[in-house]
Amino acid sequence: MKKIYAFAVFLYCIFLINFKNFSQGCVAVRHMSCSTGTGANNSLLHPGQWQVSLGFRSLHSHRHFVGTEEQVQRALNNTEVINDSQGFDLGISYALSTRLSLALNIPYAINDRASKYEHYGNTAANTQYFHTQSVGIGDMRLSASYWLFDPLTHANGNTSLGIGIKAPTGNFNVQDDFHKLDKDGNEYLLRKAVDQSIQLGDGGWGVNVEIQGYHKLFNKASLYYNGFYLFNPRNTNTTLTSGTKEAAANEIVVYHSVADQFAARIGSSYLLLPKAGLALSFGGRIEGVPAHDVFGKSEGFRRPGYIISVEPGISYSFGKSVFALTVPIATTRNRIQSVADLKYGKHGDAAFADYFISATLAHKF
């Protein structure tokens, strides 16, 4: 019986919210994993023990929304913007006690963006898509998490609270070549900043808070829940929205915003084959970027919005390791108005994915 609750806490600690530069397409949600830490029974890290996890997340984003309304004409007119992103998150945690642990999370992203409007433009005569990329380390995070109750005596349910610091280690001004045409129709390359959605970092120091927990429902089944909020007090960074000073001179919003972000998950897990170490899960999740930050100003360019998904998953435990896989499937996508949109009476769009794939392998020693 105790093994059931080990799955509940261990599975959802090691891949709570795999974010960073996985945006939900054009909504630049940063890649953040839950603090990997101590838990109950099989997942318990004893004082002095280490745990290493490697997370992977992949998505293909192309569906455009203004509010919750899909812009189906973008597909019909062949003017969609397509983001393909793959990322890895290395998590290293150390247990100071059975209740308190420290964790370091290091994200690495590989992003590709295909568009027309950023190059020749969305004209009827233009059938050419061009690509821009960003590859590298994102914004690292150091955090601490603490179980409110002793995991050794509270196998049926527990809650962990965490706090961390996000460092601006990711490049927030990645540059690439854009294909342009001069007045005579001759092509030339313009070097400038890539779109905010595939920048590797946001350029600001941040503070994150998180909660995670589990509770027994009935035999072999448990409830899980977790949430995450990143406070980014910096207003804007120094990356130009249009990539060049000349273009920015004509822009209402000049620099990229350094935005807060959030995510939450809730669901249940079921230990299908206890002896084989196989568990299933199903739940819901929400993640996104708010229009207004909690602290500081919210100026600059951002695409705020959120995505709500249903999230089936499976996990396999073997020895001191666990492998977990989920495929969140979008049910609601909403590109809300930004501060600039509200000020100037606009409502920009954003591209979202239909689903993404998230996998994590964790080992303790």
C-alpha cells in the first residue's frame, strides 16, 4: 500500500511544470520544473541523498487565436507562424533532511520558428517560409522545498511548499538572419533579434513560489496537485521588439517585456500493476502568462494568455529510478489583451499547440 503514495508524490515532483521556452507557441511561458525533492516511502530522499532528473518536452505550435477565437483564415491563407520546440531540463536535488531539500534546474532549448511575415511578408505572391532558430541554456533556477508533515509518518497525504530564485542565464537577445527584399526586389539578409517566443531567457531575476501535494483517495489511487508562480519584477529588457532601432522607431512597444508566469495541475494517479511498477494518471492543467505582473510595471511587448489541457500520463518505476510520460491535450486556448493592447485599443494574436509531449527520467543515489 505504501508504494501507491510513493508514486503519487515522486511522479509529480519530478515533472511538475516542464516550462522554458516551451511557451505554448507564441505565449512565452518559460521552462520551469518543480523542485525535485523528498517525498514518501519509495520516493523519500534521506539526508545526504541526491536525485538527478532529466526532463524532455516537445511541441509543434501553429494554431492562431485572438482571445478564444481561432483565426482559421491563417491556415486557409497559408500565413500561419509555426514554432517547433524541443527542450531538456536537468534537475539536481539534495536532501538536507527527510523534509527539506535543495534543487538546481538547468534548462536547455532547441527552437525553430517558421514564418512569412517576418521575412518577405504575408502577401499573396509570397509562398516562401523562412526559419529562425535559438539553441542554448535557458534561465536557471535554485530552489528549496519543505514538506509540512514528516513523510515517514504521513504516507496518506502531505503538502510541500517551495521558494526559489530564477537567474537570467539564458540569452534574451538571440540574433538570426531574416530574409528581406529591397525596393528593386533583390533579397538581402538582415541580422536582428528573433521573436520573443523563441528567446532563451527573459533577462530578469525572478522569484518563484510553488506548492505540491498528494492525498489518498482509495485503494491504489491518490490525488495530486501542484502549482507554480514566477514573479518577474523587471519591467522590460533591452531586446528590441522589431529587432532593429530603425524598425523600433515606428513601434508602439519597443522592448520585450519581462513577464510573470504561472501554472497549476490537479488530477489522480492509479497504481495499475504494483509489482511491475506501472501507474496511470489523468488530470487537468493550466499554464500561461498574465497581462499584468504582480510586482513592477507590465510594459513592453508580451503576448499574454493561457492554455487549459487535459493530461493523461503513465509512469514506470524500476529500482531507484522512475520514468514518467504525459501528453497534455489543449481544450481551451486564450490570447488575452496585453497592457499595450488595452492602451491602444488592439488585440494581438498568438499561436498555440494542440498538444505537447513531456517525459522525465529520475534516479536517486
